[in-house]
Amino acid sequence: MDHKKKHTSCDCEGCVCSVLRKLSKKDCLFDDSEEQFFTLVKKNGLKVANLRFIELDPKTCCAKFKSFTGQTIQVWDCRKLAGIIKQNVPPIPPPPPPIECECSGTITAGQSGTPETFANNRVDFLVPSDTRRNVNGRINICPSCSIDQSVFQFRVPPSGGSMFGFNFEANTFTSAICSMENTILTVCGVGTATQMGANGLDGVFTYEVILTAGGEGTIKITLYDENNLVVFETAPFRPSVGGGKSVAIVECP
């Protein structure tokens, strides 16, 4: 009997530990936990969102969580967490009604001969603190003046001490608006980020990408969470480091 009582749920103390013990027992407050997402709050105030709870080991206080896409498992000491937030992550919405394109926008490659792509750009971005890293991807909006074949993808490879990295792919395009006599194309929608490395975005986010023509042109990318807070934002950057590429915006007939 003493051996059985050596480790009990009470050995793992802490407010977050208590919540996870209830969740482990399928407490009525946490029905359908497989589909429930949580945000973990670290003691320094930083938040890690879009995690699915798997299990808690009351002997070690190690709590396992699955990332949004299910590709990685994270292990946290529940005693070292300041809080846990039950959240509602919006599902990817169905495609909206067809968008009427006033112009098309893409990245053209003069020297490489590979349109739609930008690569190896050393870009300033916020996540939420200042950093400078490579961002690469491809953009082709309203090809043949139709939204159907539009593509927006980019990636931030993990690097340095933070190891912050992720892939992002647009799932839905909700608007494509031309302005300033068709020199600026602003595209909005919803997409999915997949974490790369030890840290990075993982979940569903809304996005805004702004293409600006003139000279080599620029690209600016912003991602927002479900509370419309910025979670990733680049400064406007040129589509290539070595030259030969440019942003092209063409008026639709």
C-alpha cells in the first residue's frame, strides 16, 4: 500500500498541474479534449498557442502536448508554467465566393527564368521582437486574371539560438485589391503555418501580403492570430538578393 501511495497526483503541485490532472481524467469541463486547443503561459509572460493536450505524468510533472498540425510533440514541466488558457482556434473557412481580379501580381524572374518565386532574402521581421533572417517562397496572384490558381507560400528556416522557423501556405484567398493605379496589390486570406525546428508558428492564421511595383518592387507579409494580433510581420523587402527578379502588377482586361 505504501508503494502505491508513494506517487500520487498531489506530488505534482501547481495551478497548471491541477488543471492538467483534471484534463487527464476527462473532467467534464474539458469534454472533447482531442479537439480542444490550449495556450501555455510561461512565467516570463510569453505564450505558446494551439497545442493539444496528450497526457500528464504526475511522477515527473511532465505534460505532453501535440502541435496544431500534429507533426511535433512538446514536453513541458507544468510546475514551471504560469497559466493555461482554453482557446478556440477557428477552422479554416470554406472558400469565399469567386473574387473578381482587377489586376494580377506575380514575381517575375529575368535572369533565373523561374517565375513566381523569391528566395534567400535577408529580411527584417517581428516575432514579436526584431530579428533579421532569410525568408523565401512564391507568389502568383490572379494568374490569367482568375483567383482559382493563385498561390502564396513562404518559409522561414530555423536558425540561430531561437530556432524560430515555419512553413506557411495560403488555404483561402478572401480579397485581392488593386490600388494606386495598379501599382499596389493587397491580398488577404487564411492559411496554415507548420512549425520547423524547436520553435515557430503552428496553426491557422489570417494573412495580408502587399506587392508593390516600381523598380524591383517589394513584398510585405503580415500574419494575425485569432485575436487579430500580429504574430509575424516583415518589413517591405525586394524579391531577390542577387537581382534579376521583380514584382509585376498587370491590369486585368
